[in-house]
Amino acid sequence: MKPEVKRYLRWFIRVGVSAGLIFLLLMHVDMNKLVESFFNLNPGWFLLALLIKGAGICAGVVRWRLLLRGQDLELPLSNLGGAYLVGRFFGSFLPSTIGLDAYRTYYAAVRTREVAQTVAVTVVEKVIGLLALSTLALVALPFGLRLLNEKALWMLGVVLCAPIAVAALLLFYPGLFVKIANLFHRLQKRWSEGIAKWSEAVGRFGAQRGRLLLALLLGFVVHGGTSAMYIATARAVGVTVPATEILFIGPLMIAATLVPISIAGIGVREGTYVFFLASVGVPTEQAALLAFLGYLAGEIYSLLGGAVWAITPAARPEEGHGLVEVIKRAAAWVRGGGKQPEEEI
């Protein structure tokens, strides 16, 4: 099977997963009650959810710039903010955070002409995100006593300790990336040179623990803000469960949507909230709607990213190229193992 066919097939499968999950959900939803809940929304709470989401996005942009500066790469904060929104726009059509991460990395690589350093920043960001998300989930476990039995919570706690330990080890001892790179060097020579360069770049963060700690704090703001946003959407639709229980569900929902089995987490997000909240008597219609409103709050910023693309050339990797062409170039760059941008353009 040709690589292009495989990519399209995977994309259609993910669309099918999202559509199937939404269909299964709608089978258990009273559409009249769903419509009624929607028209009875409290706009003030939804506006608060929108502001909280915006604060999380701002924290993500600041963290990106902070880590780029750790590699001696300087780009204007406004340009990075625009590129971040454009990446969210791409991510609306792709699984997990692939669109956002790929676009941002390609953008910075083209703008700075420093591939290894920009890839290193993305890798460190993902490790920081894993540590922040897993820690938030672990801290929130006691709030889930009504939603899961004690045995399940203990098992979940044990499972969460693994990514926390691995992420902390990699984050504060980045020399381990060099050893990982050496392993890849033996397994895949085509990627070995690029991996050696970015692992060396990651190693630069070893002497910047203060910067890494600040980036970790911003990671808590990013993921904690997403969880807090759902407290606001719950109040917007009239769900009165304790805010602490929403904080328990939030990190688990984020982790579920990061698994690349659907498009932008559609269906997975709603199903997660229905699964947990149904056990404490929340109607399916309200649970699904509060999850959808969180998605909608994020998509408003993603649509803004589409507008930024259209009117702000500084948020594009290069000027004079259309949206489809840039996507193709970014995909080819990733498949090629991250060659120097000047070799691709």
C-alpha cells in the first residue's frame, strides 16, 4: 500500500471513530432535552470558560518562547502567538496535538534555520506536558472517590507514577536523551544524524533547571486551566457536582483525547464526561453538553488561528506560499527526518 493511501486510510479511520462515538452517544441522548439545555445556557459562565481557555493558550505561548530562548533562539512573542493559533487551526483536523506541534516546530525551524534546537524545544515541551498532566491527575485522585471505587483509584495512582518518574528523570537529567539517540543510531541510520543533533540540543537544558521549573509551572497552568475551564462549562449547563470532581475528570479527559484515535478528540471528550458523571446522577445531555462547550471554547481560538493565517504573514513559516502547500511542505519535512529547512524550500 502506498504511503499516501495509508495516511488517508488512517485519517478516515479516525473520522470514523469520532463519528461512531458521537453516534453511540446520541443514541442515549434525548434530543429535546439536549436542545433545551443548550438554549438555557448561562452565557456568563461560558464567557468565563472562554477566558480561562485563553489564559491557558497564553501560558503555552510564553512557555514556547521561554524554551526557545533556552536554545538562544529569539522570535517576537506576537509572531509566536499567531503561529500557535494557526497550529491550533491545523490541529482541528488532525488527531491529538499533532497539528499544533508539527506546525509550531516547522514554523520555528524555518524562521530560525535551526532544526535541531526547535525539535529539542518541542521534545522538552512534550516531556513537561506529560509531567504536568500526570502530576495534576495524581493530585486530583482523592476527589474521585464518588466516581471510581477505591481499588480503581489506587491502580490509577500506581499507573500515573510511571510517567511522572520517567518525565522527571528525562527533564532534569537530559543527558539521557543522548543515550536514547545512540540507540536510534543503531536502529535507524537515516534518522541518526538528526537525532544526534537534537539530543545534543536537549542536553543544553541540563544547566537551565530554573528555566525548566518555570516551564513546568506554565505547564500546570496550561493543563490546569483546561480542567478549570470545564468547571465553568459545567456551571453554564447547570451541572452542580463539586468542582473538585470536575478537576478529577479533567486530566483524565485530556489524557484520553491525546490518544490519536479520533479527530481532535471528538467523541472521546464527550464520552469521558458522560462515563464519569453518569455515575453520580448527571443527565447524559448535560454531561455531553458541558464537554462539547469546552471543545467549542477551544475551537473559537482555532478559528481565530485561521483568520491569523489569512491576514498575518508573520505567523506563517514562509511568505508567498498557500495553506495547502505549507501543509505539504511540513509533512514532507517531518517524513524526511527534519532536514535543514533550506534544503526543503
